[in-house]
Amino acid sequence: MVKKSRVVDWEFNPFDLLSDEILFDILDYLDHNPFDKKSFSLVCKDFYRVESRHRRVLKPLRSELLIRAIDRYPSVERLDLSSCPRITDDSLAAISNAYKFCLRSIDLSRSRFFSNAGVSNVVVNCKFLVEIDLSNATELTDSGAVAISKASNLEKLWLARCKLITDIGIARIGIGCRKLKLINLTWCLGVGDLGVDFVAVKCKEIRSFDLSYTTITNKCLPSILNLQYLEELTLVGCLGIGDEGLATLEKGRTSLKTLNLTNCDNVTLWGLPYLTSRVTCLSHLNLTNGSVVTEAIANSLQNLPKLQSIKLDGCHVTCSGLEAIGNRCILLRELSLSKCSGVTDEGLSFLVKKQKELRKLDITCCRKITQISVDNVTKSCTSLTSLKMESCYLISKEAFTLIGERCHHLEEIDLTDTEVDDAGLMSISRCKKLSSLRLGICYNLTDNSLIQVGKICRELVELDLYRSMGITDLSIAAIASGCPRLEMITLAYCKDITDTSLVSLSKCSRLSVVEIRGCSSISSAGISTIALGCKQLTVLDVKKCHNVDDAGLLPLTNFSRSLRQINLSYCSITDVGLLALANIACLQSMTVLHLKGLSADGLVAALLACSGLRKVKLHASFKSLFPQPFLEHMESRGCLFQWRDKPVQDGVDPWVWRHTARMNANIMYLLDEV
Amino acid sequence: MANPTWRLGQNSDVDIELWLLEMDFNALERELKMDFKVKLYSESWNDSSLGNDKSKSSMTNICSQKPQLKWDDSSSPDCDMRIDSPFPKFNEQSESLSPRSYIHDNQIKIQDQIASQARGMLFDVAKHKDWDPQSMLSNLSFLEQKIHQLKDLVSFIVDQGSLVAGQQDELVAQQQQLVSADLTSIIVQLISTAGSLLPFVKSPLPTPSPLSGQLGGTSSVGRSPNVGMSKASLDNNDGSKGLCNSDQNKHMIDCVSDHNCTGKTNHSHSMSSFDDHESKDEDDVGEGDHLPPGSYEVLQLEKEEILAPHTHFCLICGKGFKRDANLRMHMRGHGDEYKTPAALAKPNKDSSSEHMLMKRYSCPFVGCKRNKEHKKFQPLKTILCVKNHYKRTHCDKSYTCSRCHSKKFSVIADLKTHEKHCGRDKWLCSCGTTFSRKDKLFGHVALFQGHSPALPFDETKGTAVSAGGETAETSNRIGSTELNVGSNSSEGNNIQNVVDVKGGADDPACYFSPLNLDTCNFGGFHEFPRPPFDIPEGSLSFFLSGSCDYNQNNGSAPSSDAFS
């Protein structure tokens, strides 16, 4: 390579006519596909140099290549290390040394093995650091927080699950980083009211504050709500926040727009009206798994004239509550009632008649809903873009035709586990903008309607046909030829699918997620065509494809260079195939359960060879077979083992399966009601 | 001390002298009025003259009106005009605050007090006629200035009040307080000026009057318009050794002749308090639990009684108890008659207690402020207070804290309270202040710019590098002059660094032991043959060791490659 380029140097190089600025402009347009830039840099030395200087975002896939990558790219502003499980203090020192003046953002959320010292190095040297993500740094202590506090320009800070940081550390950060705009303290169990209160007092610029699963109580609410620019407040699972505190909140200015009170069990219908009267600018309210939504609560929503989106997932919503929401909210665009018990045709129909501007409606698992609601929803909310109605199996087949007839703007529809039939789907296929179509467990569907979808819905990106038994290769061929943008397809347990489908799918070059679980007709030949055609494949699930063997894996190792995740359980893979997978540099997650041809030694060799691995699911029986030093070594590389001890599962009759699944869901539902 | 004989003997003389003083005061007053032309001043007189009018009506049958009438004649035209003067609002509102308005309200009560003061003055006038006009003049001109200032303020308030119709209560109250405070100071000044003329403070006071003490705070200022009343009150006091507490002054006449004097117990006390009432009248107002002297009974326990472990003793067997409830429980064993509900009930909660005098206690230690002989005597509320007070102030501190071995206590409860918190001053601020409570630390840090909560000692010790950075920074902040300190701290940290390096065994690739450093490739840093830990130069050593760290890391790159 080096020799070649030397030879070229002496000859005339037409690319020399292009100035760096022009090359930069060209590179600006090459953002979509990471391979494009790679090809660009391989054109000539000059291009290589320009590309190195142009790159602002670096996401190394392997820790051990980090040092070299740093040498190559001198002006990286954003360093995403989320694919590097092992980042030591040495690596951080090298980073901080190389990017003293340009680094703006660093993501260490998935990395381990660095200490307070490393963080201190980065923060002290990279003076212009604006964002730092230290989530999951469970060993980071207050001294680490003190180190962070030296970054006076810091604007965004993620400290999720930094459980050792206490009020003292947070207070230091509050004193040091006055410009903070975003702070995430999810699961910071060491942080209490005092620290949060202090940060809220000191960092006046905060826009976004995430305090999920912390031990804070009502005491720090006033100072948080007094933050002048606060727009987003997330309080998921804050059990210390209760009604008494909300009741004593004083009215004042607050610019809060998004409030998430998911799983705040102590905020009930008594406290909520106080809150809504306090945060009047609110546009997005999330009350998932909250209290009973009664008329009183819904009435209190009239204090929020700007409310656009409300999520009541898992709440018990009364009929009068729904009616009050319909009456009191002015411009509701998004409503989520997923898993809400108490949602009836009467309430929902009243609501949608009042809220005609609704764009997104989620009625997943509202099992009392029938065609009456669908009729009213489609009649009133004609501009719906998203409709999720999974498991609404009381809706009759005829109702689905109404959706297609009336809602032409649909982009996303979830019909999983409903009674939708060909006529219904044909009607829905009129929505030309449809990008996400979920048709899992729709036993009434056949090829006819899906061929229609393939003809019309050219924007389709996501298609889920999980256990839709009526589907054959014909449908997939139509989809593959009609939907070039397809990125994700699930054909799990579609028994009639064969290699032919994969051959047709290999034309979809953007395909990245392929799930063909339990399609027993699929063989290695199909897998190799996918590997050849879909270069961007990142997730492949071939569980229970018994005919897939080593021959199918070999093309994968050669062509699917961006494969991250693979599930090979129950396949006919041996040590050889597994070892070949080591060739895929960025493979991170591997599930290998119940592989008959696998030996412990072969597995050890394969795991050692796959150096980028972060998560491996294995049968528990291997645990005793592996030598302890090997396990330790893997752990030190940042690889986690998940041991499973499930017995071998055989296929079940789909009707029986669906029946049991629904029965189980109903039991859960009834338990919830009680 | 006071000598009633004097009063009795020189009654007529006193009358005359009083009259003289009144004339003097009136003259001075008019002079002031004319000279300063202060509305407010006359305004404030207004009140008193109003009060005077009322008191006059109530007193017509008591004493001769001549002097008073004369005084009224001299000043009342002025006063009457000003009753409707542009400050009616101020007048009403200031009632509760200004001492003079108090007079207005409770004029009758005050008369006695004023009378006694006037008497005092009179007495002194009679004795010390020599005074310094020069200092008097300067005092008066000072007063003039002050009154001018006050006048400006009040006129400003008036303007404001006319502009803004609905003034906020807070503001009004503040202004009132301001004005009344100024007024009070002026009055005090005036009195002290008069005092230089009549230095009665030093002289013994003529009449022991419990009420004078009671009203000391409010009526410290002897109002010359009221001096006319002094005759009446003098007459009143004649023959009585002290006024009855329960008695109201409006029935003064009744009091004069047939007085059941309950004041015997308070006698000495009220005398002593009267002694210094002139000086302490200002600061006494507003002190907590300030019972007027005389409204309670003063008891004094002996030292032995106070220090006795038991205060309640069984009359039958002699066993002692700390609490009377325990005694009552014990008494049950002596017979059935002690088991009745009446015998077991708490004894001192009977209905007649309302009529009984409240009990207050005096400390037996002479010279103590809590001793009744002290001129600023402050009584103790309960026996327990006496015990604690006596042990804390006048006994040896025999209980030593078992944790810090330095704090000593004489009350065991204090020791226990201390031991709860001793050694827990774990919350440390960067300024060096320690706190026993985290919220106090946070309050402190929030209050002061530049302060920050410091990490607990053990943690800073554990994580060396960042701690080193911190001390280096602080030494930088301290400045280059204190290089010694800096080098010490950084050296200490470097030592910790070494310790930490050895301690980091679970991740060998993270750190390199000093041994490795020697063998490792240092790149361009060969000019530093020593390991970085030995560099002694102050805060610089931090940066040097930091930069060596990088090279050390660069050098480690191949080995980490080999590892993974």
C-alpha cells in the first residue's frame, strides 16, 4: 500500500486540483453511510489526510484501536466511547493529551475500568469540554465529582447510576459547573434533597433535570421549580415526592414544558391538581403508572393551556376522566392510554369527538375497546399519524377498513394481536406515508393484502410480521421490491417463509435488522444471500433455524462488517462457524444457547477471538466447564456473561400459543384490577 | 435608700419645689418649641397633653389644679390646634409603639411613675443647682438637629401617605417604628440633658413604688406636663410602703388610706429594681418572659437544697425522690389512704392557683445575675432551672466527655447531649469550618461565595490524584509566597499517590508501580531521571507529575495492547 502510493506521487494526480475546502464540502455530504467516508479516505493520501482533519465525531468500535484512532483524527469534537467497554485511565490520559483544545463532548456511559484520576485528567486538560456522559460509572466517588467540577464550561452532565456520589460531590459540581444546562442524576442513590437543592440554587441555567429513582423528597421541589429556564423535569420512580409537598408549592414563574412523573406512587389525585396549577406552561405530561385518573384530575388539566401530550399508561382511567380530558384540554396532539384499565368505548368516543386535532393515539391493551371507538376515532381524528392498538382484539374485522378510508396521514400503525384481515389491511395500505407497520399475531392476514402494501407503501421502514402465519414468500417478494427503504423486518415464526424470501430481501440494501426466528425452512444459503446483499446488517436473529450451519456464517464474517448482535440458538453451528465470527470486528452481543455442535474449548477459542464482545448469553452448563482465569480475562475485557438455564423448547401450535398468551395477559389484567 | 420620712416631713416643700420644676420645664419646653419650631415635637406633646386633659378630669377631686391649669393655659392653645394637625393617622398608629401614646392610653397608671420621677428630679433640683450651661447648649443644639431630621422624615412620610392612598401595612409599621425609635432617642437625650441639670440618677430615690418598675420601660421619660400630677401621687403614696399589685390606680384614692400591703415580699426586690430602672429601662423592653417585678413571689433555695439529689421525701420512712410522682407512687406502700385518687392526683393543679402569686426563684449565689440582690435581677422560672443554673454556673464541671476528653459538664444531661454529637463534626467546608449537620454545612456553603463542601478525610486519602490536584490548586490560590506549604501538601499527596498505585491491584493496566516507571519508555522526558514522585517544587510538581503521567501512559500503550 505504502509503496503504491509512492509510485502514484510521481505521476500527475488529478485530485491535487481539488482544494481542501472543496474536499471538506464533499465530506460534509457524506454523513449518511459510515462506509462512504472510509472509501473516500482510501482514494489517495491527500484524501486520507483531509478526511482525518475533517472528522469531528469519532465512535471507535474497539478499545484497543483507540490510541491509533486518536493519532489519525486530530480534531475530534465529539468522542463516543459507548462501544468501548474497556477504557482505562491510560486511554483517558491519551485522549486528554491529544484533544486538549478541540474536545467538546465525551461519552463514557458504557465504559468501565477508569477511575477518578482518569476523569480528572480529561476534565483538567480538555478545557472546552461541554458534555460528559459518565453514566454507569458505579465506582465514581465524590473525588470524581470534584474532578468534574473543574470543568467550568460543562453544560451537559450525565451521572446515571453513579451511586457513590453523595450530596457533597453534587454540591461541588454545582459550585464548579455553573453553566450546566442538563444534568441527569438517575439512580444516584447517594444524592438527596440537600445536594439537589444546592445544584438547583447554584446552576441557574439548567434546562433539563433528570432525578429519576433518587431519594429526593418534596423539600427540594420548590427550588427546582424556581429554576428560571427549566424545561424538562423527569422524576420517574421518585417515591419521596408526594402530595403534601405538591400542595405546599407556591405559585411562581416556571417555564417547565415536559414533566415526567412515571411511577411516582405517592403522587395521587389529591396532589396533582396543585401541581397542574403550578406548572402552567406544561406541554408534555407523563403520568405513567400513576394514580386513578378521575374527573377531578382531568379537570385540573384545564390549568395547562399549552398541554399537547399526555401519557397515562397503566393508570386506571375512569369514563368521566376521559370525558373531562376531552372537555378540558385545548390542543391535545398526543394521547397515550396504553394498558389503561377503564378505557371504554363511551369515554374514548367522547374524548376523540372533542379532540379532533389528535395526531398520536396509543390504546395498546385497552381490551374493552370495540369497533365503536375505532369508528369514532377515525371519524373525528382524520389527521392521525400514529395509531397503536395492539391487543385490542374485540375490534371486529370490518372496523379496520374504516382506518384506511378515513385516516390518510397514518405513518405508524400497530395492529399486533388484532383481528385485522385482508380487507382491512388493503384499506390501510392506502396510507402512502406508512413507515412502520406492525402486524404480529394477525392470523387472518394472507399474501393478498401484503402484496398490496408492497405495491403502495413505498416509505415502509419497519415491518413486523411476527407469527403472522398466512404470509408466504410472495408477500415478502412484493415488499422487498416495493419498499426500498426497509430497514427492519421481523418474520419470526412465519413457517412458510423460505430462502426465497431472503433472496428477495437481499435487494433491500438498507436492511439492518433481520429477525427470522423459528423459520425452519431457512437454510445457510438464505443467510449467505442476505450477507451478500445487506451490507449494513447489524442485528441478525436466526434462533431455531435448525438448517442454518457454519456455511451460512462464513459469508456473514466476510461481508457483514457492521454486525453487532447475533442470536444463533438452536442452530446447527459448530466451533468452526463460531470461531469464524471473530472476523467481525464490531460484534458485541452473541446468544448461543442449545447449540449441539459446540464444545467448551471451541467456545473458549471463539470468545477469545471475538475481542469486541460485550455480552454473551450461554447455557449455564458451560459455566463449570470454563476455566476461571478465562472468565476473569473476559470480564476484564469488558465482556459480561449471562447464564441461562432454560430447557430445550419445542414448537407449539400457534392457536394454542395465542390462547395461552391472551389468557396470561388477562390474568395479569385481572390481577391489576384487583 | 428611700426615706419616707423625708417625704412625710417635707411634703409642703416638695410641693413648692415641684411647682418650680414644672415652671422650669414648661419654660424650657416652650423655648424648645419656639426655637426649633418642630411640628412633630409639639405633636408629640399633644399626646401627653391629651392624656393630661383626661387625667385632669379624673383627678379633679384629688388635687389642686392650679399648676396644671396654668400649664394648660400656657400650652393648650398650641396643642388644641394640633390635635387636628396633619398627623392624625400617625397619632393613631403610633399608639402602640411610641411610649408617649402608651401614656395616652394608660395615663392613670403612669401618673404614679411620672410623679416619682418628677419627685426625684425635684429632689435633685433642690440639691444641685449648679449646672454647666455650655454643655447644655451643645446638647440642645444637638437635639435641634435630631428633631430637624425627624421632622424631615415625618413630612416625607406625610407626603408619601397623601400620594399613595393605600399604603401597605408593613411600610406604615416600619415608618412608625422608625419615627418612634427616633422620638424615643430624642426624648432620652432630652432627659439626659435635663439629667445633667438634675443628676438625680446618682441620688437615692424617694419612694419605693412597684409600679414604677413595672412601667419603667414605657414611661421612663418623665413628662413635665404630667408633673402636675405628682402632687396627687405623692399624696397617694404617703403612708403606704408600696402599692398593692392587684390594685388599679384609678382607685388610687381608695388605695391611699386603707391599703392591705401585699408588697412586703417584693419590697426589697422592687427597691433594687427601681435602683437601676433609669439605666435599663430601654433594654429591658422585649426580653423574654419579662414578668413585671412584683407580680411574682421570689423564693430562694439554699445551696444544700439545690444540690441535694432528692427533693421529695417520704414523711413516714424518709426516703428521698427526685420527682413527686415517684413519691406518690412510693406512698401507696404506706397504706390504703395513699391509694385514693385524690392522694395520687398531682397536688399543685388546684383551682385556687390562679389567685396565688406566681413563683420565681433566685439563685443563692450572691453577685449572680440570677440572685435577687443583683440590680439586673432575672428570676429563674422553676426549681429545675435553679438546679441547672446553679450547677452550670457555680459548681465544678465534673463530667468529662468520654470521646473528646476535653469538654466538661456539671449537668449530666448536658454531657449526654454533647456526647450525642461529639466527634460528629464530619461535615467540613473548604474554609475549615466543621459542622455536625449536613444541612448546616450546605446552608453555610450556599451563603458564602467561594466556599465549597470538602470531602471527608478518608476519601481524599483514598483517591490520590484528584486530591493532589485539588491541593495543588488550593496552594496556587494561596499564592507563590507560600511555596513551602504547597510543596508539603503535594509531597504528601505524592506519597499517597504511591500508596494508591500499589493499591490498584485489581486493574494492573491502570497504574504502573514506580519500578515500572524506571523501566518504561519515557519518550521525550529522559531529562527527568527521577520518578515524578520526588519532585519537591510546590504546586508545580502536580503538573509535572501529571505530564509524566501521560508519557507513562503512552509508554504503557504497547503493554496494554499485549494485554488485550
